[in-house]
Amino acid sequence: MLQLQYFLILAAALFCIGIYGLVTSRNAVRVLMSIELMLNAVNLNLMSFSNYIDSTEIKGQVFTIFVIAIAAAEAAVGLAIVLSIYRNRDTVDMEQFNLLKW
Amino acid sequence: MLSILLVVPAVGAILAACWPSHTRTIASTIALAVIGWTVFLLTQFDLSNPAMQFAENFTWIDALGLSYRLGVDGLSLPLVALNSLLTWVAIYSSNEQIERPRLYYSLILLLNAAVSGVFLAQDLLLFFIAYELELIPLYLLIAIWGGQKRAYAATKFLIYTALSGALILAAFLGLAWLGGSNSFIYNPALAHALPVSQQLLLLGTLLLGFGIKMPLFPFHTWLPDAHVEASTPISVLLAGVLLKLATYGILRFCVGLFPDAWQIAAPWLSVWAIVSVLYGALMAIAQKDMKKMVAYSSVSHMGYILLAAAASTPLSFSAAMIQMVSHGLISATLFLLVGVVYQKTKTRDINILEGLLNPERGMPVIGSLMVVGVMASAGIPGMVGFVAEFLIFRSSFPIFPVQTLLCMVGTGLTAVYYLLLINKAFFGRLSAPVQNLEAVTWRERYPAMILTIAVVLFGLQPGWITRWSEPTIAATLHQPPAVVASVAK
Amino acid sequence: MDFNNLVTQLNAGTILPEGIVLITLLGILVGDLIFGRSIARNLSYFAVGGLVCSLVALILQWDNPQPVSFIGAYSSDPLSVVFRAIVVLSAAVTILMSISYVEQTGTALAEFVAILLTATLGGMFLSGSTELVMIFVSLETLSISSYLMTGYMKRDPRSNEAALKYLLIGASSSAVFLYGISLLYGLSGGETTLEAIARGIAGASGSLSLGLVVSLVFTIAGIAFKISAVPFHQWTPDVYEGSPTPVVAFLSVGSKAAGFALAIRLLVTAFPQVIEQWHFVFTALAILSMVLGNVVALAQTSMKRMLGYSSIAQAGFVMIGMVIGTETGYASMVFYLFVYLFMNLGAFACVILFTLRTGTDRISDYSGLYQKDPFLTLSLSICLLSLGGIPPLAGFFGKIYIFWAGWKAGAYGLVLLALVTSVVSIYYYLRVVKMMVVKEPNEMSDVVKNYPATNWNLPGMRSLQVATLAGLIATSLAGILSNPLFTIANDSVSNTPMLQASVQRQVAVK
């Protein structure tokens, strides 16, 4: 049987890929996708913990359902905002969004 | 009893701000009422009692250990009186057609309340609140009704004073915490139990805070700027009352709370005093601008107070008290007179002004008053400045002979720069640029005359100042006699 | 498990205030659907009424003998009551401020109020939740509705941009936070309520494990984003500048207070093993926030941006109360947040008023305002000076309480730094006051020259006036008459078992 560690390492790797995508992407939609990837890494984490450690109450799996639902809401809001900014600016390139500067 | 000194001007400030007209009348009435109440307090004051009188005591905020404690003793009473008097003088001598009168007069009244609060507070935190409360009104008074570079001067004043406030707060917090106290009540026994090293640290912080405000070299740079840019009544208040906040703080808190550490620090403080005295005097000689000259003379004269405080004998404390009152009166007079001169001639440059004493086309009365004021400031016998300086030197000489001698040089320098001023601006022929002066009205002469009379009167009868403070001073200095004696050996 | 037992375990009465807000929210949605825009303004007054009812319900919950509810997922202890009250109050004032603002921009008011109420609901639940799923869901309720509000002016590219930035940074930080939480779940051996987690971790590994530290760091990153502590503050100025001003008011007070509630509860309850580590991290965050917030605020030209940096700095002050971890420390934090609520909302109400009349928020445009609108000048000056900590205004007492608590706990360095930075802060607050009060009539800015006459009878202005006045009065009097507030702050800490346990643990260690 597979060990818990493998799942955790896979989740950590996915999370890192997500962060990499977050930092390097110029396209707003791709940034949103990277965030989804990070959330899914967390889901994997929760699922594996729940399976190996907490297999009677499976709280982690319930948590995952919540995370999926909220990730969907977040993505919906995110895409709505991207859409409205596209209508106003005709672009979704992150480097073009420079009206506000510090 | 004492709360009236805070409440009346504060309410007056709100009234002056809200009432649509007659602002000046309201403000003068309030100021006169405050003077009246001060006189009443003076009559009720028990001269033989060294402790706090008319004390008021309420717990304000428990969680902070803040209590509303007021009280007045010989150290604060003369200064409260000075504050009441000079506030009225400032209001009276303000321009009748001043812009935004409602804001102006309400700020002056607020300033009066805050300064009274500083002198009356018997709780360290309450003292700090009042000390900070004075900051914004004075800032606005300089910044709105000042001269050309007023924004710069006001900001500089603000930063220096805010920093001084922060240092004082840090020292008070430190004292309350190290002393293991849960409240900020003024309590000399608190610091007494601390090790000397901690006392010295706290004293140093406190001295730095007050030194900025006082001001002592090298923290004085805000003062000439603020004075030059401020309008005449504000200069009067600034020099007359606000600098006394610091010297009062030194006598009350530095000496009162840390007598042991003060004894250790005293020799260095006397050296600091000389540096300040001499530097102020030398800078004053170099000035062309009359107002700046008077401002630097303030730096110099405040140094004497530090010297007297460092000597810390009963006589030197009385001398310091007289010097505070005398500097308050004299510098206020001088600023008033310089203000009149500036208003009439539109310049304060002593290289341009000439022959103002001319009896027909000059300003003989103002000039004469100026001569008297200058003589008082330079310490000519017969005026209060002489008494103050003589007593300071007399009392400090046995303790710090060398320092006192050097300070006397400072007095000589005072005579030098004031002679320069008088000689250039008032004697000689009336020069071309200042011909056709407007006549000086009596209204412009009154305040300076009143103050000059006070200067001469107190010069002849200095006991009228010292009688209030002597018992308190004796009690303050004799509180821990054993320790003082052992350190003095 | 029989029904009665279940009911006692649920103890659903504790969420009555949230229930009231929820019903108000539903009422607004239904009312808006049926009657449309014609009654939008009445609906927003209805929302304020609902929030006030919820506040009353909260007051009744004070000293609730049975605070734990929903089988340990939610706690209505005094600390959560206080924080929920702050969130509710800030939402109510925000609605008062937003009526005329939103109407003037031509967007739908009722929807805005509905989203704001959702955010309030999230913030309230966040203040009391003691279970990971609950924390995450309420955090996201608050965050997602905040994104929506930020981007509410959908035709304004600046608002869009602010919303996008907020969303991307916010979503990624909540992903990071979630990762930390998932580790917590695993490390504790499958527990989700905070206290069980602490027990589980203590049982699983006596000493400090790498996983716990990683989880701590990730969690703090998520929290620090919410309270906009440096270096997780990058979104703050942009979002403040770009989004509608009432939203900024809510974000800077309500959302931040909820973040602090989360910070206290999560860190104190779940991370007792690494208390020194998280204290150290928060000390660093506090120092950075105070220094950077105050220094960068000096250079700002936009009022909202300046207030953004100022709110970063103020969060730094509040963090002092948290890192010292004593009873007075937490109490000073609660007190400061209360005071901050009044003064910051007051300041934002004034900024909204000015923006409504002139359409700008550049600081230089405020010059000479004294001549045209003394009331606005007075209110804004008082609120700003209070933020700068000038006595005898409320902010001074808040600051001095924090300094006093910090000094008593021996955090000299932090307090001295806070003292110095607050001197710096006086300078930039006073700069605005100077602009308004000191400038001569001939230096008046063009917008102020064309300043419209004050007409409070315009629709929606009356409520804005109420908000401004409330801010002004509370800011000037909350300091002088602050004893009740002090009592509330102290009681909220001393009656909260979770904080008491932590304080005692710390005393025992010393």
C-alpha cells in the first residue's frame, strides 16, 4: 500500500507548481487557474490525511467538499471580474493593469 | 476651584468659535475673567503652606491609572498668573482686523487652557495630555497668522515639540513601570526607590524632552524660526509662557522626582547651561533681525534657569522662579515693542532702521519703553532682570564658581547686543526709508506699558514674586535631606 | 443521540445576531426583486435597522453562560461578541455612508447593501468560529463579498483593476492559509476544532516539529494578508485607491477587525507550542508595519491611499497588543479597535462627503476647504488628529493604553518604536489639516473654489451627515469619557476562557 508521504509530496509539488504559475503568468485567467491548482493541492492533502489518519470521521473529506464549493464561487467571481475588466480595457494581460501604482 | 482655570477658557474657546460676531470682545472678557479668577486664587493662597493647595482629585480612567488631579503650589502659582496675564495681553494686542477672528481667538483661549493644565496637573499623564494639547493650537496659530516662511517654521516647531512630548511620555511610562506603580500620580517617593542608574536614564530622557522645548543648544533651532514667523501676540505667548512649560517641568519633575540623580547630573547640566547661554548670546550679536535677536536672547536667558536649577539651593530656586517670571515679562515686552516697530516701519532689520527715538516723527514712547525693556533684559539694577540674574549668580557661585563666571560673561554679551540694537535702530537720525511713520496709537502702547510697569515694580520689590514660592521651594529641597547632604559632600 | 441532547449541543441561540443579519439580507434580496429600484433607499435603512437589532442581540449575549455552540464549532464568548459588535457597527455606518455614494455612481444600491451584509455575516462568523471548516468558510464569505464590493463600480477601470488585484492576491493567500490549515489537520491526527488540534499536536509530538512551523508560517501569511501587515500589504493601497470609498471604510475597519479576531483565536488556541515563534513573527510584522506604513504614508498624494498606509501603520500598533500576550495587552487591542472604528469611519465619511461634492480625493485639492465647509473641515481634522494620537481625542487614549500595556509587559523596544513612528504619523495627518485650515483664500484649490453649497436635504445626504456626526462625536468624546469602553475591553478579555488559559500559561512559563 502507498504511504501517506507520497500523497503529501505530490500535494506539495502541485502547490509549488501553482505558486510558480501564480508568479510567472501574465494572463489573468492563467493566474486564476494557478490558484485553482493550489486549492486542489490542498484538497489532495486533506483527502490523504483524512484517509490515513481520520478514516472514521472523514472530516477532511467533508472539508474538501467545502473547499471545492468555495473554489467554484471564487472562480466565478474571479472570471466575472476578469470579464468586466476585459470589457473596459480589452486586455487580460496583468502587466497592462497599471492604473494603480505604489 | 482650579478647574475653572481650565473650563472657562475652554468653554470660551467654543463660544468664540461658534458666536458669529464680537469675537474679540468675548475673548477679552474671558481672558479678564481668567485674570480675575487668578487674582482671587492669589488672595486665597495660603503662603505658609508648602503643599499643594486647592487640590482637586478624581479618578478618570482606572485602566490607564490616569486621574484628574489638580493642585497649585508656590512653583506653579506665579506661572499660572503669568499665563493669565500674558493671554490677555496677547488678545489685547492682536490686530483688530485679523483674518478669521473666530478661529484665532478660540485657539488662543484653548492654548491658555492647555498651558494652565500643564501648570496645574498633578498627574504625570494629565501633565502630558495638557502638554500635547498645546501643540496643535500653537501650530495653527503660527501656520495661519505667521510671516512668509510660516509653514516651514510651524512644521519645524511641530516636529520638535512632538518629539519632546514623545520623550517625556517615554520617561513617565518608564518611571511608572520601574517604580512599580499602577498610576501616574505625581509621587516623589516613586523614583526615590529606584537605583541611581535607572534614575539617571529617566532623568536624561526627561531632560532631553524639556531641553528641546526650553530650548537648549543644540535643540534650539526651532525657536528663532518660530518667533520670526509668528505674529506678535503669538511670539509674546511663545516666549512668555510656553518656554516656561519646560523650565517648570525641569523644576517640578526633573528635580522633584529625581533629586539624587539630579545631584549627579548637576555639574554637567551647569556646563550645558553655559554653552546655551554663550551660544545664544553670541548668535544674538550676529543677528540683523530684531525679532531673531530677542529670540536668541531667550535661548541665552533660559540657560540661566538651568544653571540655577543645577545649583539647586533654596536661593537658586527662588532665583530661577524670578528669572522665569522676569523673562516672561521682559521678552513679552520686547516682542510687543518689536511688533509695533515692525508694523509701522515694515522692517525689523537694525541696519535699515535708524533714529526711531526721534520725538517728532519717530516713536519716542515705544523707543523709551524699548530702552527700559532692553536694560531690564541686560540686568541693569532696578529692574526685575537684575534681581533674577544677580540672585542666580549669587546662589550658583558657591557651587559652580567657574560656570557662574562664564555665565556672567553671557550677561555682558547681552548688554552688547542690546546696545547694538538700541544704538542702530533707535539713536541717530531718522533714516530715509522709515520716514512718514504712522502715529503709534495708545492702544498699541498700553500692553507694553503695563508689562514695563510690572518689570520695574518687581525689580524694586522682588519679594512679591518669591513670597509665593519660598515655602514650597524650601519644602521641595528639604524632602530627602540626608541624601542631598551626602551627595553634596 | 436524542433530539434534546442535540439541541443543547447545537446551542443555536448563540448565532441569533447572525440570524438577524441573514434575515435582513434575505429581506433585502426579496424586497429588491419584488419592488425594484423604487425602494432601494428604504431597503438600506431597513438594513441599518437589522444591523442595529443584531447589535442589540449581541449586547444581550454578553456574559453568555453557555458560549460554546454547534458542537464546538462556534463560540460566543465575550471576545467574539466584542469583535462581532465592531463588525456590525462598521457595517451599519458603512451603509449610512454608501447610500448617496452608490446612487450617485448609478449602480444598484440594494445589491450593494446585500453584498455588504454578506461580508458582515462572514466577518461575524469569523470572529467566533473555533473550527477549521467554519473558519475557512466564513473567511471566504468575507473575502469573496469584499472582492465583489471592490469591483462594484464595474464601468470604472480603476475599480476593476483594484478588484482583480485584490481577488488574485486574496485568493492565493487564502490558498496558502488553507494549505497551512490542512497541515494542521494532519498533524493533530485528524482534528478540526481548535482546542482538539492543540491537544492533538501536543499528544502527537512533544517537541517542535517542522510541519508545525510550516503550518504556522502559512497560516500567518493568510492572516497577515487579511489585516494587511507588511510585507503582506501590497494590495492595500491599490485596493483602497481604486475601490468605492465606503467599501474601503468597511475593509479598513470591519474586515480588519475580523482578521484580528481570527488571528487571536487561531494563534492563541491552536499554536500554544510555538507561542514564542509566532510572537516573534508578529513582532517583526508589527515593526515593519509601523515603520513602512508611517513612512510611506508621508509621500502620498491621494487621500485614500494615505489612509490606506495609515491603516497599515495602525494595524502595526494593534499588533503590539497581541504580541505581548498579557491580559491588558489583549484588552488594549480591543479598546484600540473600538476607537479606531470611530475615528477611521469618521475620516472616511468626510472623505466620501468631499468626493461626492468635488469628485476628487487628492490631498492638495483639500486646500482652503475651511472657507467653504467648516463642518467638514472640523470633522476631518478631529478624526485625523485622533488617528495621529493627539490628546484629548479618542485615538490618544487608545495608543497610550497600548503603550502602557506594552511597557508593563517589558516590550520597551516596540513601545519606543511605536512612539517614534506615531510622532512621524502626526506629520502626515497634520499635513491634511494644514491643507484645509491654513491655506489662504488665494491658495484655494480649483475644486474648492467651485465647491457647491451644502445641502443636507438631498437624498441620502442626511444619512451621510449622521455618519459623519457620529464619527465626530464619538472621536471627540470616546477619549474623555472612555471608562465604559475600557470596562468592555477589559471584561471581554477577562471573561474569555481561551484568553485566560493562554495568559495563565504565559505567566506560568515566566
